[in-house]
Amino acid sequence: MPDIFMFEKPIGMRDTLPDLFRLKESVRSRMAKETKLYGYRFLDTPSLEFYETVGQVSAIKDQQLFKLLDKEGHSLVLRPDMTSPIARVASSHLLKEGNPLRMAYSANVFRAQEKEGGRLAEFEQFGVEMIGDKTLSADAEVLALLTSVLQAAGLPHYHITVGHIAFVQEMLLHYGGNEEQAGMMRRFLFEKNYVGYREYVMELDLPENSRQILKKLPELKGNAEVLDQALEMMEHGVGTAALYELKTLASMLKKAGINGHLSFDLSLVSHMDYYTGILFEVLGSHIGFPLGNGGRYNELYRNFGHDAPATGFGLRLDRIIEAIGEIDAEEQPLCIIYHEAQQSAAMKKAAALRAEGHAVVTQNIAGIVELDTFTNNFTNIVYMLDSDGWEAGS
Amino acid sequence: MPDIFMFEKPIGMRDTLPDLFRLKESVRSRMAKETKLYGYRFLDTPSLEFYETVGQVSAIKDQQLFKLLDKEGHSLVLRPDMTSPIARVASSHLLKEGNPLRMAYSANVFRAQEKEGGRLAEFEQFGVEMIGDKTLSADAEVLALLTSVLQAAGLPHYHITVGHIAFVQEMLLHYGGNEEQAGMMRRFLFEKNYVGYREYVMELDLPENSRQILKKLPELKGNAEVLDQALEMMEHGVGTAALYELKTLASMLKKAGINGHLSFDLSLVSHMDYYTGILFEVLGSHIGFPLGNGGRYNELYRNFGHDAPATGFGLRLDRIIEAIGEIDAEEQPLCIIYHEAQQSAAMKKAAALRAEGHAVVTQNIAGIVELDTFTNNFTNIVYMLDSDGWEAGS
């Protein structure tokens, strides 16, 4: 009966053992505390949603969805993100007169994996949605909250790069000739394959001037000066509105003193189709993948019958934990090892210590299989084995 | 495109809106704090498990499992409980030399529902597993922890009834004639259908003495005296070992002063097949369903290649919340409504207040659709609309 298969888990599924659980709990709690200080309210939604409601609306590719059928034959999905379930909830319960709504979540999401390659099929996403506010102030607020949350998480290094999807779209379409070629370039940029991007651009049958401008796109990175640089480079009107939005945002953030960990990257694009304006990505220093991303999405709510502009971010808790990589030592519980005759004394002593906030394990010595290995788990042990009660331990 | 279906959720699935989220978080956190004081360590496991590994071993009926196929054609299940996933983890990672191990969890579990009848298909279970300790002291510890956790949750009323599965089994088999009749009686007892139980017993072709004793089984409820009453009633040896275990347990709990919310019910059985000894049920006062249950299960670990006795409990957080039914008023965030010219002043003021631990919403007035309804959400509002900065609000 016991068989090695008994200990296996599905592809991409991980256990969270106690040390990691404690680290996650501590980081999540610090991030949540900061989020609540901004007046965002946490909510949760079911793990399972109708495919027609949330699965199709979600920005996650269809082949990455976990699908199943319910007893009545409806297609269900394990939620692939929280943005679309929150849009469902907000649309049916929370959006009143379209006024701004500040929501937050910390929840597991699911992405089917083809094979075992270290990618998680279930992971916790921590994020916020600022719904119903069309102003740039809302984008600035979300970025301010993001830096506060990353700071609170205790990340040693992090960096936020900000771009604008409308700028990239307009520029690629204007200089790239057609939507197909613009789409190819966008894919290279999404993969951050800048060598491939340049090679592709140089092979295109385009005016030399267009090629030179397209070639420079991945270099438009840095502080707010790149926005002026881009404005000068572009032909009249191309991407101008987007660049001015970014300039205003830059000024808002600078005035509020939250430009420290932030730069611009005008070639930034996303795998998410739904961004419609400013978008951004969070990078840690030693991690190959982004810690999270976010941006403005003004179209999603139309799927739920509302014309609500929105902006927000989502962070991957697993990657943040990996970037932090360490945890303060846990306070070890005291362990009282007792003989059954001393049990009530041991339980009462433990209750008194717990009432003072100390963690105490009580253990009948008859329940221990191997005393040496058991006591190795504790640094502070008291034995109550005789009729006198206390006996100081190892 | 927008269509009423867009707002629907699968059968038995519920959203957790902010007020309920906050109540759950607060109750869970108090329960977890108490559990940690007993030296139990929290862990988590994936939502999806192999059907062959966890699905078949679980005590939950097959038709209540959510099943799906992964990309390689393996049968997966959404975990129906946490006891069997923890057995998988403990068996592969944590059980060392078979020594006692104290684990805790607070996690969502899944039970497929046939139709919409108010039963949840996903709910949070809070529980502990005390693995590897065969002594009655372990059962006493789990019951002590259970009372501490229920107390910490803030339940106005709760009651724990304790029974012994071996007693019921032996008695029903000895007096009931055969396993089939014993099984029928067990089902009536599980449903707490005592009228049906008695009618069934009276119709059985059994000696009058057997029928009379079987009829009295549901009356064997109350304080520790019912254990002596039962000992006197039984023929020599029937259920004796189980009754003596209960007597020892009763004495342990009384000595430790934790017998206040506790009584015995010798007719207690469970829908779970895996209990092997003492078992118990937690009842609230105004709730039709038990708040949770638990007991000793010494056989489960054999499925994972270990001979580890174990005991534990699982509580339904949703039912505990329902039994508590109220929540302390939330501290309302201050809301600063500003004109864009005042944005940096508003953001800095908010940052200073947040650093002191106050929650502050900052809102550009241009982002508000309907001012009156927006301000209705806040009791404490400050307007920063002119160049002088502050202006005390409504």
C-alpha cells in the first residue's frame, strides 16, 4: 500500500512547511497593515468561478486555466487572478454611483503548468484595486502605496519601472508600419529580448528614420528626463498625450517624495491585454522574475456592465519571500516533559505561563518514542517526573 | 454583453465582503494565537492533490470531491479536508523517529454540492493535528486546546460532547446481532434521529434485554457519572476498555480544571470512518450544525507508510463566525479630499498620519463621481481645496 506516489503532489504544487509559513505570515501581515493605513479594505472571493464569468474575462491565457465541470455540467475555473473576481463582486455589490472604491486582497491564484519546471501552479498574490477613479492621482496613489508596501515587506532592494501602454502602441504602430509588425515588436519587448527586437526592426522594410527611432525605444529608460527625450524624438502628436500623463505623474510622485525606487521604461509592455494606460513592473535584485506588476485598466468593467476606470497592482508573495530570504529566529516554546502523575500540575503550570504570553508544549514522557531526538527540538526544557513537581531540565 | 450571468458564482460558493473578511481575520487570529501558545506550528498544503494520494484516503465521500484532470491526465482533487494532506506532508518530511508532532492549519477545503441549498462548497477549516502520541494525555491536550481556542474565538456559548467510537461499535455489535443492523443503528445515531433509532431497535428480532439496553444508549449523556452508569449496564467486558479510557480522560480534564463546557455522549458517532477511539463534537447554541469535531485516528498514517497514532480537531470558521454574529466597530479612516493643486500637501499629511498608525484615505475631488454618496462612507473628512491647505470638513 505505501508507495512513493503517496508522497507526491501535482505539478507545480508546493507545501508550505512551518518556517516558510511563519515568514509568509509575517511579511503578509506587514504588507496588509500598510495597505489598511491607506484605507483599502480586504475581501475574498471563491477559488472556483464560472468559466463564462471570470475565466474568459481574465487576462490569463486559456491554456493556463484549471478547468472542471460542476455537477450540473457548467464549466468552472480555479481563479487565475483576483482582478476579474473583484470586478464581479464590485459590479454586483460595491460600486455605488461609480464612486471610488479601494479594495485589497491576499489570495491564492492558479495557473496550470505543462510540466515540472519550477513554476508554481498555485501561488499567493497580494494586491490592491482602486476602482472608479479616472484621475492620475489614483495612479500616483497606487504607486505610493506600492512603495510603502514593498518597504513594509522588508525587501532589501526593489525597483519600480513605469511605462505607458498607449505610448508603446502608438509609437510601434506609427513607425512600425502595421499592426502585425507592431505585434511582433511588442512580443520581443515583452520578453525583454532587445537583441531580437533590434534585429527584427533592422530587417523591416521601413524608412531609415523609422528604423532608427524604433531602435532607440529600448534605450528610453531612466529618470523623468527620458520623457522629454522621447517627446523630442517623436513626430508631432505621436504618443504625446501618454508622455504628458507620465510627466504629470512623475511630478506628482516627486513632490510627494516617493520617487526614490522608481524609474521610467518607455518600452515596458505586459502579457496582460487589459492595461490601457500607465503600467509598471516591480523588480527585486536577485530574482529573475518580476515581483509583481500593475497599471491602469479602464475597459475590464465593461464586461460586468459598468464604465468604471480602474488601476491597481498585484505582487507575488512567493517571490517577495524569496527576495527577502531570511526570517528572524522564532521564540522557542518552553517544553514541559511530565510523568502522568504530574499531568495536572504540568497542565496548570503551562496554562499560567500561556496566560502571560509564553508558548508552552506539555508532553507526557510516555508519548515520546525517542527522548534524545524529541528534546533536540527544544532549547528550554523542564522535567516534571517526580512527586515534588519541578525539576530543572537540560 | 453584460448579462445577469456575469454576476453569478458556482453552487455553494460565497464572496467574503470586507466586513465579514475583517471579522474572520480577527477571529482566526485570536484562535491562531492561542494555538501557537500550545506550541503547535501552522503549515499549509496545496489546494490540489492527487486523487490517488489524498482523495481516496480522505474520509470525505467520493461524490463530494471536486475532481479534475491535469495536463498529463492524472486525476486531481480539490482538498476535501486538511487531515490527509497533513498526513502526506508529515509522513514525507516531518515525522522523525515517530516522535510527537504538533501541527495546525487554517485553510479552505472543498465539498461539491449537488444543488443550491445553502451548503458551502468551499469553507475555511481551522484545526490541529497531534501526531505520534498514543497516550490519553494527547487527547486531553487536544481537548484543552480546543476549549482555549473556542474561548479565544469569543463564542458566547459552546459545548463539547465527548464519546468513544469503540464503545459504540462494541455495544451495537454485541447487542445488535450483526454488523448490518449495527450499521443501520449507527446511521440513525449519526443523524441524531433518536426516534428513528428507537423504532428501528424495537422492530429488531432481539432478546428483550438487548433491545432495552440498545434503547437506553441515546440517554447515556451527561457528566462523568454516565460512564459508571454505562459500565453497570453492560455485560461483562462489553465496551469496558473504552469506558475506562473515558473515565481516565474525564479525571485528567477535571484535574486540569477544563471540564466546564464539556459533557459525555456515549451515542456519539461520526460521518468520518477514520476515528478509532475518543471522538467529540463542538456545538454552539443557535446553530443547527456542529461547529466542528475531532478525535483519535490511529490508522490513517498506515496509508502513508507510518504506524503513527494521532488525534486532532477541525473547526468550521464560517459557523463559528455565525455563532459569534457581531463585530466591534471598525476604526474609520480619516478621508482627505483635495484639489489637485493640494495633492502633494495632502499626500505628505497622510503619510505623517499613517506613520502614527492612523488610516487615511486621500482622494482627488476630480475622481469623485457623486460627492454626497462618497462622503457618506466616512465620518471624519478634511477638505484641502484651497491654496491655504487645511479646511475642516463635514
